[in-house]
Amino acid sequence: EDDHHHHHHDHLLLHPPPHQLQQQPPQQQAAEGGPQPHQYNVGTAGSVPDLAISDSVVFALADSLAQNSTLRELAFENCQVSDEAAAAVVDVLIQRRNTTLRSLSFDSNKIDKSVRKYSQLVRLAGASPLRSLSLRNGPRLGDIGASKLAQALKGKKGITELDLSACGLSDKAALAFAEVLKSNSCPLASLSLTHNKI
């Protein structure tokens, strides 16, 4: 059993509290038998789906991220993460205190003032392994925020996948990306602007 606990720490699973677990479908039994433990397993994939988690937890994760060298994907989906807490996670990447994360998602969360941080992240992404950023279903982003992200991509290597679906965008944001995409130096291989008023 000790071997099992030390074998491939490649997932970060944040389980809901026990009272929420009762409302969830039963957890699939682990392949080795018995229920999966309700604990953090730090590794190469992380997902925090459909939970309201406190800022203190996000700040703690940001601190852990600065010391982690195995995590590849981190997703906060519909977790009601505040602007300040999201910025703390992004800061770890901007300051290059984590050099292994390749995919970051803040889908269905508040994105307002922190867009400046995301722009900084995109601008510096060529110096980090981060390749995928998703801010899907963040209607507060708007044209101004999206345009800042588009400008940050100019002539930069790094981010190859950007998802701004349902982010309150109009033709103005689409035109900002169209201008950036004219350049062959734009690193994007995948751009999603679906479910916007374009």
C-alpha cells in the first residue's frame, strides 16, 4: 500500500466537504479497492469543479504552486474565486516561482481587475511553459479586457490556446484579435470566441 501512495503523484483532486459529498454521485471505487481518500493529491492534473471555495484556500494553493514541480494542469471551474485570489495564483507564474504548469483555467469565475494580471501573464508566457489559458464564461472580461490580452500576444511566444467563450465580447474584441492574427509571429494555434455577441 505504501507503494501505491508514492506511485505517480499526478493528480490534484479537491473534493467537496462531506455535506456536499452526499449530494454528489457516489465516488467510483479506486482500482485497488476501497473508496478514494478525501484529500489533496498534488501532481500533474488539477480540477476544482463547481465548488465555492474560500480565498484562503486559493491563496494556500498559490503558495503550494510556488513549491511544486510536478503540476501540469490547474482548473478552477465555477468556484467563485475572487479577483484577488485569482491574481495570487497568476502572480506565482508571472514571478516564475512555478516553471512546470502548462494549463490554467478560471472558467466561470469573477474576472475584473485581475485582467491586468492575465495580460502580464500572457506577455511573459514565452519564458514559462504555460501554453493554455481559459477564462471561459467570464462576462466581466469584456472588450477592454480581451483587447488587452490580444495586445499582450503581439510578437510573443508562449500561449498557444486561449478560450474567451462567453466573456461579454463584441466585434471590437474580435477585431483586436484579427489584427494580432495577421502577424505570423502570433503564437496562437487555438482561439475560442464562441457565445459572444460577434
